[in-house]
Amino acid sequence: MQPMGAIRELPHPGRILRYRASRHYRSIWISDIHLGTRGCQADLLLDFLKYNESDHLYLVGDIIDGWRMRRSWYWTQSHNDVVQKILRKARKGTNVTYITGNHDDCLRYFSGSDMMFGSIHLTDEMMHQTADGKKLWIIHGDRFDGVVKHAKWLAVLGDVAYTFMLGLNTVFNMVRRYCGMGYWSLSSYVKGKVKNAVEFISSFETTLAEEARRHGADGVVCGHIHKAEMRDIDGILYCNDGDWVESCTALVEHMDGQLEIIEWASVRAFDRLARKTRAAVATPAPAQA
């Protein structure tokens, strides 16, 4: 018998999963939450963490946005709830690992000796072995972004422009909700249409795959560029778990080692549609005069 909410047939590798999968995974990877910013989709993330458990939970960088919080303070109850939810999972036995990113780079002062923060392991990179024996190198990815590495001032300037775009994204989705429509990322769509952004993402993915090969890994799991992706690059499995600002995605490992990307906003939209359909079917038709 299949677990509650499971789909009958898993999508082929690389396809984004848009339907509810089993709720307990061997591993979950999430990154680029950007707590401390208005663009953070904390409520959707809390919903995801509520319905999905795992043996291993990897936080793949940019969980807290130190860059933005140095400029202005923004911290809501939902942001606090995300932190508490993750800490609670760690206390209850989930192996939680925090991989540092560039927006939370202040934590790198403490990660050199593989420090434990409460029940959470803090490090800059690590290797994960899947249930079917694949070695996955886990790293945020900013070290392979030339702008962040060599011109941080330009990265900060770009972050300001990106914040403006996310503000438009928030207003756009408020209008969509008012019209009864689900979440859709305007900022992600615009970014995907910009030629330079597409070229940068392609170069980033290839570089990460080459570096994973140098580390003796079968694949790499990263974040940083806010674009969920899973594909083969010259024999190396490239996995990017996306973000919780634009796409609201996570990478999961099933108990047999199969990897999938979950697009949570679409999953919840599908669930709402399914509930409405069931309710409509269950409601008896009005009697004919």
C-alpha cells in the first residue's frame, strides 16, 4: 500500500515534482530562505516543514540574510517560527546540517572546526551518500560566483536591485490572491528572460559540476542562484534546491535514493483544487422543480 498522499509513479529524473509525494524522506535540502527580508516566503516554508519529515535536513546557505539585516531590521513572527520549527526537528532526532552561504557568511568564522550549534552541525561544505550509494558534494555555491568572490560591492548593489524586483513580486502576488489565483514568481520569470542571467546560470552549473568531479563526487547539491534544477552535466548530477523567495522549492531524497525537486506552491495549489473538486462532487445537486 502506498503512503498517504503518495503519487503512483514518480516523475523522470530532472522533472520538478508538482504533486504531493510521501511525507517522510531520507533527506531534504533547502536553501536561500533569506529570513530577515520581506521577500522570504516563511509561511509557505512553515507549511512545507509541517507536512514533510526527513532523517537528514540540510540547510544549504543563505538561511538568514545578514546583508539585508545590516541595512534594515525586518523580522516577523513567521520568521521566528521557521527557526523554532527547525530547532524542534533537530531536538526530535532529525540530523540537521547548516551549510554556510554568502548572505550568512558571518557564520563562517565558526564553521571551520565543524562546530555544533545546539543540535545543528555547522560547516561550509560536506559529502552526503544517498541510499543507492551516490556521493553528493553539498555546498552553497557562492565561492564559484565571480561577482561575489571578486566584487562584493557589485553583488551588494545587485542585491538592492533584486530587492526592488521582489517587492514588485509581492504586490503582483497580492493581486493574484485577490483574484483567487495561486502563487507565481514574476521575478523568477523576468530573470529567466534576461540573456546575461541565463548565461551566468549555465556557467555556474558547469563550474559546480566540474568541481564536484574534482572532489570525487557523483554529484553536487547547491543553492545560491535561486533556480531549482536537476540534470546530468558530463556524467555529474547537478542539483540545485532552489529557494524560498521566488520558487519555493526543495530537493528530497526518497528512501531508495531517488532524488526529486518539490515545487511546494504548486503542490499546495493542486491540493486546494483537489479539495474543491471533492467538495463539488460530494455536494448533491439541487432538486429539480
